[in-house]
Amino acid sequence: MKQLFALLTLTAVLNFGTINVTYAQDANATEQTAEDSATQAKAEADAKAKAEADAKAKAEKEAQAADAATEDVVEEDLSFTQIIKQKFIEGGPGFMGIVLVCLILGLAIVIERIVYLNMATTNTDKLLKNIEDSLNAGGVEAAKEVCRNTKGPVASIFYQGLDRSHEGIDMVEKSVVSYGGVQMGLLEKGISWISLFIALAPMLGFMGTVIGMIGAFDAIAAAGDISPAVVADGIKVALLTTVFGLIVAIILQIFYNYIVAKVDNLVNDMENASISLIDLLVKHQLSKK
């Protein structure tokens, strides 16, 4: 009986040990499975986060490209006058407005001078031929009538010379020289104002540059930082005023040189024609004798 009880007890102990080992193995297997699942879940989460980050970066890059394309389209759609207007406003209405006034006044004088000089231009060869024919046909009075009916400074000089022809050739020459100086002054009228605006426009632009730089340094002092964003506005104003002033000076300088060349040509024509007129009068007086 005792042997049977001992055998049963030993069997129970062995079975219990087997159950504990099996349970331990199952627990270890379960723990390993949980760790594997956690590792896989973490890897999947990392992969998903990376995919989302890549997608976000790609979307931002596409958005930037779209914005750049939109800006390019907008710039292409802007006309030249709209760009000039935008830059003029960005440069500030103060000195930009003064420089614009210089451009307007200078162009007004330029247009007036060009119209006057074109109207003052005379075909001197044709006029001399008509005066010669009139002197031969009707004398000095007929030649004076031709000058009265002809526009321009050359005809006015001829008229003054013919009006003094009865006083001698010397008086005709003096009259032509004196009245030629008056006509040359009329041709050069207002040109000095154009030269003033040519000098004034870039000077005002440079003054705007100095004021813009002062504003930039004031912004640096106020912000305590020298980053480009702080000084960008001041430097932009400075450069725009300088550029606009130089553009105005260049435009007026081109017209100024054209007007000066036109005046020089007219003065040369007047001098040559005056000499030819004196020769005609001398020839006429000799023919009368």
C-alpha cells in the first residue's frame, strides 16, 4: 500500500513538473511573439511616417514649383508700363515724384524745341534761287516779298539784309551778323533748362539713395540685427531712386544732343546763306551799274 502511494506521488510530481515546463515554454513563446509583433508594428509605423514625410516634402516641392510658375506667368502678363508703375511705387513717392517732374518738364521743353527747330528749317538753296530771280525781275522789293512769305530764321535774316541794302554792302553785312545773333539766341532758347534737368535727375536719385541707406541703418539699429530681411527695403528704395534718376538723365541727354546738333546745323546754314546773300547783292549792284 505504501509502495502504491509513493508511486502515485512520484507520478504526480513528474506530471506537475512537465506541466510547469510546458507552461514556461508557452509563456516564453508568447512573450517572443509579442516582442516580434511590437517590432513589426514599430517598423510599420516608421515606414508609414517616412512615407508621410516623403509625401509631404514632395507636396511642398510641387507647391513651390507651382508658386514659382505662377509668379513667372504673372510677371509675363505684366506689361512694361505696369512694371514701371510698380517699381515707381516701391521706390517711394517722395524723390521718385520729383525725378518724374524733371522728366515731364524736360520732355515738354524737348518737344517744344524739336517742333520749333523743324519749323525753322528752310531749304536755303531754293530760297536763294527765288531771291535771285526776284532781284533780277523786280529788284529788292520783290526779293523782300519773297522773304516775308517764307518762314524760318534764314528768311528773317535775309529780309533784314535786303532792307538795309540801300545803305551799302557793309551795312548789309553788319545787319545780317547782328540779326543772325538774335536768331541764334531764339534757336537756343530753353536748352539750358534741359541741361539743368539732366544734371538734377541723377543728383536727386543719389539723394534718394543716401536716404534709403539711412533708413536701412535705422532699421538695423531698431531690430538689433543685420539680416537681409531688415535692410532689404531700404536698399531697394535706394537702388530704385538711383536707377530712375539715371534713366531720366539718359533720355534727356539723348534729346539734348539731338537739339544741339540741330541748332548747329541751322546756324551753319544761316552763315552760309548770309554769305551767299551778300554775294547776290554785290552781283545785283554790279549788274545795275
